[in-house]
Amino acid sequence: MTDTLEDIAAPARRAFTVETEGGSLTLSYLDWGQPENPNVVVCAHGLTRNAHDFDFLARTLANDFRVVCPDTAGRGESSWLPNPANYGYATYVAHAHALAEHLGAQRLHWVGTSMGGLIGIMMAATAPDLIRRLVLNDIGPRVARRGLLRLAGYVGDDRRFPDLAAVEAYLREVLAPFGQLAEVHWRHLASHSVLSMASGELMLAYDPAIAEPFREIPDNDVELWEVWDEVVCPVLLLRGAESDILTAATADEMTRRGPGAQLVTFPEIGHCPMLMDSGQIALVRDWLVSTHDSPANRKLKT
């Protein structure tokens, strides 16, 4: 496998609408593979990111699955919410269910990075017949407060950039916990992280108002163990060894309670592994295509 932008065949860009208190919203997604394939994987991105984060992973998974990568409301090519107070998990989970209905999927796999993983936990806990397998990328039922404070330091940044080089420099700074990504991966992230403005400048491809929930960060870690304990599907848990969002203690506890996650830790990465290099991609692909749903109280080794 060669990790170059030129090797990635363009997926179909599709959309559907949902009704909200402010009217109809358009939610966009990238659709990889064969639309008639009943084996569906949904890849859900992190807080300020978008569907293109999964391009490298989706390209490989599309050999076995239909891979759907949505832009969460307020990100990428999806509509911004008219009421910023609605940027929260109740909205995101409702939209995830609307996506599953739109796809006609009776069951699906869920790959979620950070925020996308929390959506997946909530989906798996409340709709166990829908989620077959769950891949959680550096997120769990205890979210460390110190990591939230770091995110609050840049989420909602409404700055303008003169060119992609400036965007890439900015991303390398604020997303440094992603680790030592290849040059092609940083370029990919930069090119898909911005929107062009009439002035010719570039802005980040998300509504700055998604920062609204970060105005009041709790004094303690966010705890969702009661939700985690309701999950029954097999879970693969990926963690960056230096993560400030998912601590080693939380990850270990996730292997021992609830569905008993299978844990893989990547060295020299913080929050979070980007699932762009061939080793990480192969790990996720092999776990998703396996048919052995044995009890998951074991740890995979890298």
C-alpha cells in the first residue's frame, strides 16, 4: 500500500436532510465502496475535524464494506446549526440515527474518533441491535478534564489564513498530539480543513460556535460509566500512549467492565491516532472483518 493522495479514488459525496427547530438541515457524507453492500461501516470524526480524516482508512475498508463518513453538523460540508446551544450529543446521536435510517442499514459497524467515539458509545448503549462492532479511537467513558482544557484552548478559533502552508503550520501546532504523521498526511489534513472565502482567504471548515459547550468545563473528569456498562457489542479500543483525553487507567478499566474492550496502545502518540498509516489501518480492517466475536476481555499486542 502506498499512502499518497493520488492513490485515493474519490468517493461519492452525498447528503440527506433532517428537520430541526430552525428548519431543515443538510447533512453531508462521503460514501465509499458499493452502495448495495449490506456490510456498512460508519466512520465518525472528532470535535473540529471532518469526514476526510478517514480517507486513507476508508479506501482500504471499501474493499470489504460500504464505508460512510459523515460530516457532523457544523463541520465540513454539513449545515451549521441555527442555535449553537444544540451543538451537543443529543443532537449528534439523533443525526446518527437519521443517517442509519437514510442508509437503510439494519446493522452497522461504527468507527469513532474522540467525539465520534462518544457518539458510538451512546449509539451502542441505546441501540444494541444496530451497532455490530465498535472501534473507539482514543476515547472512553471517562474523559480527562485536562484534555478538555487543552481542546478549549483552540476549538472555535475563527482566524483566517492566507494559504494552505499557513493552515498546515497551524494544524501541526494545535494537533501536535497526533504524533509524527507523514508529510502527505499533514498536507491532506490541511487541504481538507478549510473553506475558501470570497476574500480569497481560508477559514477552518467548522462553525466557530461548536465551542459553545466548552464555555463551562466541569471541575472534574466527565464520567459516562453507566452508559459504557450498557454496551454489549465487541469493542476495539485504540489509545495514544501520551493521550490527555483517555488515560491509561481508564483504558485498562474499559477492558475489565462493560463489554470488555480489546486494547491497543500506540507509542509516541497523544490524542489521537489518526488511522492514516498502513499499520493502524490494517489493525482496524482485520478486526472488523474477523468473524470471531469471542469475549473481549483480552488485550491485542502491537
